Amino acid sequence: MAFLQFFSIILLLFPLLSPTFICCSPVQDPELVVQEVNEKINNATMARRKLGYLSCGTGNPIDDCWRCDPNWEKNRQRLADCAIGFGKHAIGGRDGQIYVVTDSGDNDPVNPKPGTLRYAVIQKEPLWITFARDMVIKLKEELIMNSFKTIDGRGASVHIAGGPCITIQYVTNIIIHGINIHDCKRGGNAYVRDTPEHYGWRTVSDGDGVSIFGGSHVWVDHCSLSNCNDGLIDAIHGSTAITISNNYMTHHDKVMLLGHSDTYTRDKNMQVTIAFNHFGEGLVQRMPRCRQGYFHVVNNDYTHWEMYAIGGSASPTINSQGNRFLAPDGKFYKEVTKHEDAPVSEWKNWNWRSEGDLMLNGAFFTASGAGASSSYAKASSLSARPSSLVSSITAAAGALGCKKGSRC
């Protein structure tokens, strides 16, 4: 019985129950998220058995969806059906052709050469982008992505490093998977092409690893990120429907900013799932820092912070479930949370809760708010596994060393 319960929960989390996706569909009403999850409980197990899907038994619902397939390399686009959380409808280039990057160069951001990563990401049609071999790509300027693109690094060791990195600006349906993103620098004061027909002047960028600006339906999965100029992953200016999962983040100060400013009210509709990530050595703060929207922080492993792990301002709703928090040694910075830019009289009304989190080495979470069920419903994007399983669920976080012809 316990096994069947475990298996049913895993199957419930798979997104293949909604195989049809209509381009540019509106972001789901947040009030319906939990209702939708509950409705799937009775149908998920039977549907999965009919489809013949098998679990690898890792307990990680994303990985169990595709990693047990020894022919993953021939079925790459199946990955798009494995997303969970608020970004679960990010199909990327699932319905397009596979494009193979053969050239690691980036000599001309206005007129990129065929075969380069920049040439692929600006195209109008959906593309599933892969890599012919191991490569380090040092971008000359920001990589400005067009809609319906997947960057899939499986089967090669791909590094985007040493220059400006990835920008997802006013586009939709983006998947970034299996890439090493590090040592990102500022770019700008230059012309950069963003579609085959258009290029424009870019002002100075922040130097983020992944910058999501007014983007929607975005999924960043199994990437290794470290040591960038600003944030590792930032989402601002009305971005929403985002899942950040299975990533390994290290050696960075301001890790993740979700929300542009305390006065930018469009971010009230932001919905972000942060699941199964490993926040590792050398991290300082913002894992994440949230503003105004709804944030589900679920089954992550926090093994290092120097100031705090989860913070925010402007009354965000933060639902922390099933995480493992290992506080740093010493007397200071044991607190997981930081209520920023507000007096206690204000932040005590912000809805922040910890449910089923494992607190180690003196870690503690300062909850706040009345715990309104409707607010937490808006911030619930998937069912949490017990925090005791976090180590195994996140054991493979980061870019995977997948080899063709064998399970990844």
C-alpha cells in the first residue's frame, strides 16, 4: 500500500494529462491551481498505466518522467511533457525541428552565422536546440531568445560562460536544460539581433545568468549556475508561469530575484515554482528574494547561506514546503528568512509559512501572516514530498553527464 501511494503521488505530478497546448494561452488563474491538482488525483494513476510510463524510482517526478529511458537521445522532445509547477506548460521547441549547434563562436551578434547558438535562438519557428559536441560558448552580447525554443545540453558538456548570458525578454515558452552557466558578465551598448527581421540597440545589461523580463511559460531545469555579475536567475517586469527545478547553484552572492521593485504592481501576478534545487557552497542570500507575487518553494536542499535563504518585500506570499535547511556554523545567520524593507508592524501581515521543512543546525523560519488558505492556494503548484527525502530527490541536481545509448 505504501508503495502504491508513493507511485501514485509521483504519477500525479507528471504533466502529460494535458497533451494539447494552444499557443499563447493565458496564464492559469492562480485560484484554480490547487483545484486542478486535486482533480487529477483520481485520474492520474490510471492514465499513466494506460500510457505505459515507468518510474525510475528516484522520487523526483521530473526525472522519473524521462531519465529511465535508454533511448532518451532519440526522444529528446519528450522532456517538454515532464515539467511541473507553474511553468508546466512551457513546451519550448517541442513541436519544431531539432537544430544542432556545430559552431561555438559568437563573432557577430547582429548577423549570427548558421550553426551557432545565437542563430538558432532568434528564429521564428519552434526549435529544439542541441549540441554536436562539448563546447564553451563565450557570448559577445546577451543571447536574446525568441519564443518556443529549447536549449538542451544533454549528451554534451556545454558551458555558457565568460561573457553576457541568456535573456528571455517579452517571449514565451522557453526551456533551458542541462547547461553550465557561469562567470556571466555585463554586456550592452551594442546592437543585437532578436529575430531574423529585427535587431536593436541594447543598453548595459546586469550580467545575470538567466534574465527573465516580461517572459512567461519558462522552465529552467538541471542547469549548474555560479559566479555571475548580478543574479543567477532573475525574473522581473511581469514575468510569470515559471518553474526553476533541479538546478545546482554555488559561489554567488545575490542568487535569485523574483520581482522588479516594491512599486511595480504588475508583479503581483507572478507565479514561480522553485523545486528540487540544491543551493550549495558559497551562496550568500536571495534563494530567492521575492516581491508581491506567489512563490512555492518546495523540496529544495539548502546546505549553505551566509546571510539568509529566503527573503522578500512588498507582501509576497511564500509557501515553503518540505525543504531541508542546514544553517551555517557559528552564532549568526541561523534564520532562514528575511523580511526586508518594512517594519514588523507591516511584515507581520505578509503570508509566509513553513510546512514540513527540516531545520538543522539551529535553522529557524520566521513565519508571518494569518495563513489565509486562499493565498497559499495561489502559491501551491505541486504536492511536497517529505523533507527526509530531499537529499535523494536533489542528488542529481545540476547539469547531468548524459551518454547516448544509456539511461541518463
